[in-house]
Amino acid sequence: MIRPDLSLPIPDRIEAAHFIGIGGSGMSGLARMFLERGIRVSGSDRSDSAALSALREAGATVHVGHEATNLAADVDTVVHTGAIWPENPEYLAAKERGLHVIHRSQALHWLIGGRRLVSVAGAHGKTTSTGMIVTALRDLDADPSFVSGGVIADLGRSSGTGSDPLFVIEADESDGTFLLYDTAVALITNVDPDHLDHWGTRDAFFDAFVRFAAAASEAVVISADDPGARRVTDALSHGRIVTFGTDTAADVRVSEVTSAGPVAFTVSADGESARVALAVPGVHNAVNAAGAIAVLRVLGYSLADAARAVSGFAGTVRRFELNGVARGVSVYDDYAHHPTEVEAALTAARTVVGDGRIIAIHQPHTYSRTQLMSPQFAAVLERLADRTVVLDVYGAREDPVPGVTGALVSDAFTDASLVRFVPDWQQAADYTAAIARDGDFVITLGCGDVYRIIPAVLDSLAHAAETGD
């Protein structure tokens, strides 16, 4: 893992950029925006993907595998993520050639270029909130530039270059890079301590959010429900703070929530109210929508227009996304990789599954989080899923830690009959199909590559239907 060095200079002019790890949702979005600016783009990733194919079609030169020879002679800037290792041959070659080597957050800073910036931060909900703001703005005839951490379903992409001076981004707190941007309007969805491998302590995590909020030049929009967010609010002396949530004291308040199927609610502010019906389930999405509405009001839109525009949001890829149905079993995917996110995803699933059961396929993400939070994951999964299949840890940027496997989660269940640790993916798919029955929901949970198991699950379900297994 390479920690971002935000003190490194960002070039004034970029003509040819190479992206190491170009296939990731964030990096592919940045690469596409560089192409839209007329910049020559190349890049590499460890395996081929739909994102790489799309970038090739858009004009990028993309390589599978990391080799020093992937850096063409005309490359002047190399963009990397924190997930690569210092021994990466392209990274080393760029350093040896004296090229500008910048973190992806610095590349985004370069793209923003002084535009009026809305930055969405928080341990959970920021991708959905970013998508809500962007799609609502476009519905309101605005044309913002944007970079999201996930593909926005309505738009089919995670980034776009707009004609307006407004720029909306999902700001990453995991490595501190959200402090780099010159934010005008800061939206904080919650401040639930996470990424302590970077921050070290909970206090350091909270302090970073205080600094992020205090630096917003126009307004801070922040949750009134989340304890961590309230702690940040109490530490601020900002001139304009707008709170949102179900709390009765919230400036933009959610009430009269109905959550059977897609969620609907009443939103109120300054003596006005409007009814909002979303296309996505879950009370947490009602609160996310309230945050988006609060941002739109700060940007000058009426409550009625903001509520109507947010109602059109159709979701983001890998956020409670239906991937297929086989043998009467619906197979969903969700990016949830923190106990709070898993709770929100499973609670939303419970509102739409009816009489069926929920079978969770959980892929723990990073060794440090698994070691720290396996009891919390187990408690949430045992309480809200009917059965759980645990895969092994997706290490991401971390080296393996002896003794830290997915078994830490399964062993923490109080009722062992409700869970099984199955590190082999084909066996996990077959086991899931064997226990599933008509009307059940299977949902994969994790921000690694757990979604790749879904075709095997669907195939196993279909095979079981044909053979009677």
C-alpha cells in the first residue's frame, strides 16, 4: 500500500496520463473525465473487466497486468491509488523517469480546477447521496460535473463533465484525502469510526471530520441523527450549519416513513412539507434523500422542487442491486462492508422479501477490519439474516494477518446452525443454492469482489432446479 503524499506538486498542465489500477470505479471515472478533456489516457489493471472495455472504446490504451513497458514515451503524469504496492513496476518506472506521480485525489483536485464544489463525506451512504444530488440536479436542468464512487443507475456511469460551474464529488475519508479539496458545500452523512488502520484512533477520525466541515466556505449539511455527526456539529463554529434526519430538531426533517417496499416519507423545512416516494428501499435511504434535499436547498432550490427531483433517483450499481432470479430465488448485491452498512442493507431487504428468507453471503473486507469488527458483523448478520455464508477475507491493500480469516466472523455467531464458513467460492455457491427455496433473497455483501460469485450462485440455483438437488 502507498499512502498518498498530498504535499507532492500537482502539474499545471497534463497532456498524457497513465492510470495504475484504471479499472476501479473511482479510477475509471477519473480516466473517462481526462479523456473528455482531450487528454491522452493509458492505464493498467491486474485483470480485464467491463470498465476496461468501456475505456478502450472511449479511446484509452489499456493493459492487463502491470509492466514498466506499459508507460508510453509520451506519458507526463502517472495517477495511482493507495491500493498499489511500492514495488509496482509502473510506479517504479515513473519515479525513475522523473514523471509527475500523483494520487487519484490529486488528479480529481486538478479536474475540479476551482469550480464550486459539493463534497459528500461519511462512513456510509455517500455514494447513494452523491447519486441523489447529481440526478436531482440534472432533473432540475442543471449540468454539474461529478465523480461518484459507484455507477449511477440513471446515467450508467460514475463520472461526467458538465457545462455548469458546479462540481459534485464523493470525498474519501479513508485515507484523509477529503481534506485536500476546496469545498463550498460539505455534506456529512454520518461519522461512524472506520479506517482506523489509517487514523489510529477514534478521536483522530472525528477531528478529521471537524477539519473537513470547518473548511467548507459556504455551508455544512450534516446528520442530526448520527451520534458522531452530532459530536462534529458541537465542535463547529461554522456560520451556516444545516442538519437533517428524523430527529425532531433537524432543520430538514424526515417523518411519516413507510418502508414496505420502496421507502416513502414526508420531508419538512422552514414550515413547508413535501411527500417523497423513492424507487429504492430502506429507511436509511429516506435519511440519505433528506441530506440530498438539504444540499439542494443550500444551492437555491425550493423544498418542493428538491423533493420532486430526488424522488426520481433509481439507485447506484452495487447498492441493493438485483442481479438475477433463478428457481424463484432473487439474487442481490450490495457494497456493504461495515456492520452499520450491513444492518442497513439487511433491514432494507427485510422490507421487500415478504415471506421469504434472507441468505447473506458475506465477504469480510480487509484483515484489520475483520480482526477488529468480526463480533459486530456476526451480531448483525445473526440478527437480520436467516442464514449466512461467510467467504474468506478480501485483503485489498493489506497483507494477510496470521489467524485472520472469515472464520472469525462465523465463529462469533452464538447459533452455529445459522452460519457456515465456506472459503471455496464454488462450494459456497452450491451450498447457497442447496439451502435456498422459492421466495428467498440471496444478497452478497462486501466492497471487494464478492459480486463475482453471483453467476456461480445463479448457475447453482438453476442446476439444482433441473436435477432436483
